[in-house]
Amino acid sequence: MMTRPTVLVTRRWPAAVEAVLSERYDTVLNTCDVPLSPAEIRRALKTFDAVLPTVTDRLDAEALDVPDARTRILANFGYGYAHICEPAARQRGLTVTNTPDNPSECTADFAMMLLLMAGRRACEGERNLRAGNWSRWCPDHLIGTRVSGKTLGIIGFGNAGQELARRAYHGFGMRIVVQDEERIDPAILEQVDATQAKDVDDLLPLCDFVSLHCAEARSNEPLIGARRLNLMKADAFLINTARGDLVDEAALVHALIFETIGGAALDVFVREPRINADLLNCDNLVLLPHLGGATRENREAMGFRVLENLSDFFDGRDPRDRVI
Ligand SMILES: NC(=O)c1ccc[n+]([C@@H]2O[C@H](COP(=O)([O-])OP(=O)(O)OC[C@H]3O[C@@H](n4cnc5c(N)ncnc54)[C@H](O)[C@@H]3O)[C@@H](O)[C@H]2O)c1
Ligand SMILES: O=C(O)[C@H](O)CO
């Protein structure tokens, strides 16, 4: 009898996906959903043919330095995979896959929601009401900024950035300015009547809202630090659903406290789930716990996409979403 590959899922996944995984493979599920410790990750790499990690697992060079590892594939649940050390994975001959495309629509919906929440002061209003501080309607209570017709800058014009542009342009009549380090297809720009900025510095002063949709920072220098925050309009808003390390959080706190920008909304953080305490004290800041892709439909789609990658790998094909 052929032995089935052994598979470890490092976090709780949608039940429908876990059921199929368990049918196909000798699967160990993380039913208590506690992230694995570094020692448990190393043990997993010695024990399982496939490990299915996600953004909460630190697969750095030290964790991957397991001489007698059994694992041949890390099939990541999620698009971003910066938590997996690429050179170490290559050196160990590991195959790494991710789940592109699926989260883009959900993330774009979410970015649009954050943009509206920040601009219209939704969190401040909710906090106010729940605290029992709303005594009467008045015309100057929590005055926000109009969103329709304003200018939206999108940095990183890939899947999520393009989805956001469609929503903002068709739904809210916003003017779209984009910047991407790669060449952008002019036909895609045309669909949303977008103009392309020369670089990030060129884009920032033009925009009422700036939304980040690029990959994680590749250097120690965040994409948006103090200098670039100063290039934004004094009443503009910064939205980040991409990765926490793109924004210098201390510089953002400074900009929010001294009101050199209008406000911000963050779904991702430098050291999540730990949150810089100074961020918590900024009223003009919307904070959400990395929920951009958190819909039932999307989480299932992500899980089934991991399954496709595993089937490809164990059936001897090159996985569809191989990134390493
Ligand atoms: N908040 C969430 O839950 C959530 C969910 C899904 C994805 N994400 C994150 O959102 C980001 C975007 O996802 P996507 O699906 O659109 O990715 P994508 O690969 O389709 O698009 C990213 C785009 O950014 C561009 N880019 C990369 N670095 C850049 C830079 N420094 N300056 C300008 N452009 C740059 C790339 O050329 C590409 O066009 C990723 O970081 C991803 O991890 C977050
Ligand atoms: O990149 C993604 O898919 C989400 O941020 C979860 O990791």
C-alpha cells in the first residue's frame, strides 16, 4: 500500500478545507490554533512531508536550519510570504508556494472601507456613541471629509491596487493616480482614467487619500517615513492594508499628533499582533487587526488554492503558485 504524504497545518483553517486535506493526506491539524513555537516548527520540519504555514509562523534562517529535515514543501496560506526566509528555503531545496489572486477583491473592498471610515471619522463616532458621549445631534459634530470626487493615490498597482481603483473610480468618481515599480499596462490605466506618477514623491502631494498595495519593504527603510509623510497634503489620509513595515509607525504617530496629515487607517503593523502603544492614542487613526482577506469565501478559496498546490507537488507537477 502506498503511504500517504504527511501534512501539518500550523493554524486553524476553514472546516471544509481541513476536511479535504484530512481525506487526501495524513494530516495533523492545529485544533487549539496556538501559533507554533520555534522549537515546534523545527520539529515539524523533521516530521512532515509538507508544512502549511501562514503569516504568524517565523520560518527564518534559524528555524529552517534543520539538517535532517523531512519537509520538502512549504505551502503558505496567504499571498505575502516574507515570514519565510527565501535564501534559507532555496539553500534547503524547499519548494514554497503562496495563494495569489484570491485575496485581492476582499482586500480592495476592505481598503475602500478603511478609506471611508478614516475620511468620515466612523471609528471616532462609534467610540463616542458607545461611551455614552452623544448627547444631541449637532451640525459640527465629528465633521469628516467628502470622499466622492477626491483624488486617490495607489502605490503598488497590482491585483489589489487595481481592484481598489475600479471601486473608487466607478463607485465614488475618484480621480486615480498610481505608482508602481514595474511597467503598467496603459489599457489598465485607461479603464479607470488613471494617471501615472513618476515616483512616490511625485504622487504624494497630489492626493487626498493614499493607499498602499505593494510588497513588503525590501530594505530597512520604510516606504513611507517622516520625509514622505511631509509630502502629503495636511488633510490627506494614509491607508495601509499591505504590510506593516512599509510605514514608519513612529513618524506616522508624529504626523497624526501634529496633524500634518488628516488621518490614517492601518490593517497591518510592524510587529503585529503587538501594537505600538502610541498608535492607540491617536484619535484620527483607524486600527484593525489584519482583516483585509477575512471573509468566509476568501479564506476557503485560499485553503483550496493551497490544496491545488499540494496536489501539483505530490503528483510530480510544478505547483501553480510556486514562488521558490
Ligand atoms: N491585509 C490583508 O489581509 C492582505 C490580504 C492580501 C494581501 N495583502 C498584501 O497586500 C499587498 C498587495 O497584494 P496584491 O495581491 O495586490 O499584490 P500584487 O503582487 O498583485 O501587486 C503588488 C504590486 O506592487 C508593486 N510593487 C512592489 N513593490 C513596490 C514598491 N516598492 N513601489 C511601488 N510598487 C511596488 C509590484 O510591482 C506589483 O504590481 C501584498 O503586500 C500582500 O501581502 C494583505
Ligand atoms: O498576504 C496575505 O494573503 C494576507 O496578508 C495574510 O497573510
